Amino acid sequence: MRSFSPLPSTVIEPIVRTALLEDLGRGGDLTSDAVIPHDCTATLALTARQPGVVAGLDLVAFAFLLVDPAIDMDIRRLDGSAIFAGETIAKVCGPARGLLSAERTALNFLCRLSGIATATAAMVEAVRGHKARIVCTRKTTPGLRALEKYAVRVGGGANHRFGLDDGVLIKDNHIAIAGDIRSAIERARAVAGHMVKIEVEVDTLEQLEIALSSKVDAVLLDNMSIEELGRAVAMVDGRAITEASGRVTPKTAPAIAATGVDLISVGWLTHSAPILDIGLDMPADATVCTHLN
């Protein structure tokens, strides 16, 4: 299982609470309150319906806890675990109304983050044997960036900057408005703190040469061919971190990694990765509707 830092509860709790408020609205779960007796308990299993990598169980736990603190969760497979179809990830038991009211919010988080972790793991596997690391971007769901970047780490990838305030990345529009690459870099260096790295996006080898002469910390080699990437890495020769981007897939990633780049950024990991299909089901041996004393 991969090593990664878990998300703090101070990040998780408000996001889950907001999601529950969105789902429960002003009147709560009308269906469960009408159909399920208030003193009924049940046991349900989170079951994988396809293989992948688990991510987001802390959010699942918070979803059930916030709806009803009496719900217990027995986690069988931790975040970062590779799972197979049909495998039980966790079991939850307690008041049935609470289980059903929290179900969709819990699954939305778990399926979404596990999908990102699974897709990231596939990309990491595709470049195995090369030094390149798979990194995500700021192409995230508004309000969920911390969660989605966490899922990338769970899948074995690494994070690019979290926001506009933790690094300078001079892109094509910055250059166009500033006038040229050198001017943009000089202006950035004049105001950036000594702890802030400067990266610049380049589309051509000519732009790369200018960026290198300005001694940037990293270069984003955008939409270059494999041949151009190889030449770019040779030009850089260790003077800056090299990052490749642009329409990267598990099929194209190995060739990109073979050029010697340090990083491969993949935007679709956080904006288009398919969910991992996970269900909350009644186990075959479960006792149905045991009434509370």
C-alpha cells in the first residue's frame, strides 16, 4: 500500500457537512423517515463492483457520523488499498434511517476519490522504471481541490501547486500580456519571495533557451512532440526541473517518461477520471430491521 499523508479533520468535516446540507435540505430525508421505523437498525456493506484503489474512507465515516453518531463503521480496507470486484471495503451498522440518509453523500465522495486514485495508479504504473513522477493540476472541482489532490497522492502521484498563492507559473497568456518571456520572468523575480519557485511554460525550444538563460527553477514543456521533449531535456541538462504536459494518457505516458522529464502533469486525473463503482449493499447474512431497545 502506498504511503501518503491523510487529510486533517478540519478539512474534511466542513466539506462533508456542506454536502449533507445540500442533500438533506430543509426537511431531511422524507423517504427514509416515512418508510423506516425510527428504532430500526441495519448493517450495510461498502462493496467494490470493480477493481481499483480505495480513497475517501474518512469522508465516508464523517458522513455517517454527522447524520447519526450512533452509526459504527468497521473499515476492512484502508485508503490506498488495491481492491477487487466483490470485495468488502467496510461495513456500517446502526440506525437504519441514518444509514440511508448518509448513503449517497458517502458514496459520492468514495466513488469519486477512488476513481481518481485508481486512474492515478494506472498512470504511475505506466511510467514505472522511469524517473518521471505523475502530478495533478489545478483543474479540479471547485471546493473539492484538497480532496481530489489527496486522491492523487493515494494513487501514488504527486501534487502540483494547490493554488495561485504557492508558486509562480508563468503561462502563455502571462507572456502574451507581459510582452515576452524574459520580461515576465524578470517581473516575477522582482516580487517573488526567496522561498517561491518560478516555473515558465514554453511551447518551443527557442522559448526554452530564453527561459534557461533567465535561470528559472522549472520549465513546463507544453504539447511538445516526443522528439522535441528529448531535445528539450538535453538542453536543460539538469539546470531546471522539467515538466511535460498536454494530452497525456496511459498509452502515451511511457514514451514521454522515456525522454527523461522529471514530471508529467495530467489534468484529466482530477477533472475527468471515471468514478470507481462502489455500492452500499445489504450483506446476505445481515439481520434486517433489528429494533433498538
